[in-house]
Amino acid sequence: MVELTLIRHGQAQTGARDEASYDSLSDLGHQQAQWLGETLRGGVPFDRII
């Protein structure tokens, strides 16, 4: 069986006023990124990363 894992960026800030802050993460986005990092460090095996 094939297993496909899709990983997306965390939640972004809303109401960005300029391009520099357009893609910054919200507090929740930072928490999501932290959780993902901990999960991946836990040894999630990948055969291929594209």
C-alpha cells in the first residue's frame, strides 16, 4: 500500500500591511510548526521527499 504525506505551512497572519509581513506565521502557525518539527524528529520514515 502507498502512503502519501502532504505537509503544508502553518497558519499565516491575517491583515498583513506590507510584503515583508505577508507570509509571517500567526501564534497558532508557530505552534503548528513546533508540533510538526517534534513529530518529524520522532522518526517519521520517508522513502522519498519531493
